[in-house]
Amino acid sequence: MSSPERRGRKLKFVGRERETLAELIREHGARGAIPHAPEPVCLSTMLKIAHEFRIPLKKGARPRRAA
């Protein structure tokens, strides 16, 4: 009864494309890799790929103190 395919929307980038994006993330970071990507990619997709390939990322700009 269960389907072997995963549920939900199909992935836009698969296989070698995801590996290429992961290499760009390692080199430029998640936000910096977006302009270097071969196709338009959103930041949330880049973060998901970084998580999938276990790429450690910096936390980014944090507030200096609560207002």
C-alpha cells in the first residue's frame, strides 16, 4: 500500500546538482553561493542542502543585546 516515492513536492535539484551546490556552499557560504549557482536558488534551499551534506555554517549577525 505504501509508495516507494517520497511524498510532497519533487526536489528541484537532485544528484550531481545538489553536490555542485554543496561545493559552492563550502566555498562561499550559503548566502554567498546564491549568485554563483547555475540556476536561481532560494536561501532556504541552500540551507537544506547544507544540512543534508552536514556543512557547518556560521550563525550570522546576532543582535548585540536585547532592546
